[in-house]
Amino acid sequence: MIDRVGLNVGDLSRSEKKGILELLRVRVEIQGESKPRRAGGSRDPMLEWHRENEIPIPTGVSSEQWARVEGILAGGRKSKPDDRGCFDMLLEKLRNDAGWHDYDRDERMGGKGWGFFYRGARRWFSSGLYAEALKAYGPYEGVQAPDGYTLPPMKIYGAIDDSPEEVVKTEAGERISSTKGITAADAGRAAA
């Protein structure tokens, strides 16, 4: 089975994937509850807007597309050199569901702090300039907004050796009972 896997794991059937997991004796222990990515569980209103309206987030900004939206985002003022970099960063932030702090001192906005980026993006969004710019953007390739789901903290154990040992050592050096013979059905009952 391993010889057949190669780089085509996605082509395996569910039963073949289950067989590999059983061969590797994979065991997952849930360590707690799933927590929101942001402190206090706050949601990004821009991502929520994309999700609710099913509007894809553009994957990039061509010079032609920027020429169509530059004046809109300027909002009646003269466009600033940082505007394009900030718009590009905003699209990247939304596609990756990243935090505002991840863009602190980014060179695309002249090395300014994350607050500069946040205030500009919020102004575009709250004034409706962002939505207007996406309409003018024209047909574009985009991705759906990430769902924001986070996995709970977990430990994953496994062993490749199929020896009859009764104990498997974990990364932390703890000793746990062997996972030999654990099937997906057993793991499901243990988690319940």
C-alpha cells in the first residue's frame, strides 16, 4: 500500500486512507476546546461581509485593476503612494484570516505601524469605498473567505514500527500504552 501512495495520497479511497492510519497507529487526543483566533472571540467585519454576501476575495492586484480602483479608494482625496500596498495587504490579510498585528512595519506601506493599516482599511470599509472598489475591480479571480474554524488543541501520536512492543514513547518522554490494534472505530468510541 505504501508503494502505491507516492505523492498521490489525495487519490486514495477512504478505506485505503484508514488502512494507512491503522498501519501508522495514529492516535489523536483532544486536549481542550476550540478557541477563536482573536482575543475575546471578535470577528472581522470585513470577512463576515465577504462570507454573508458570498463575494470572493481577489487573489491579486494587476496594474489595470489598480487603475480602476485607485481613485475610488482615495475617496475624493489625492491618492497616496501607500494606498496600493495597503490594498494588496488587505486582500492578503482577508484571504489568510491574518491579524492586523501581522502587518506591523510592513514595507508595502512604508514601514508604518499596523495601526496605520488598520485605520485605512476600516475607513475604506465603513465608508463603502471597499465594496465600491470591488465592483469596479471587474471580473477577477478570487477565493472564498476562510470560515474561521479553528481546531481544538490536540496531541497526535503514531508509530511506524510494527514490532510487538507494549509501550510507545511520546515526544514528551511519557510512556503510554501501545496503540497496536487500535482501529478508527476504537478511536471514535474512545473520543465519545
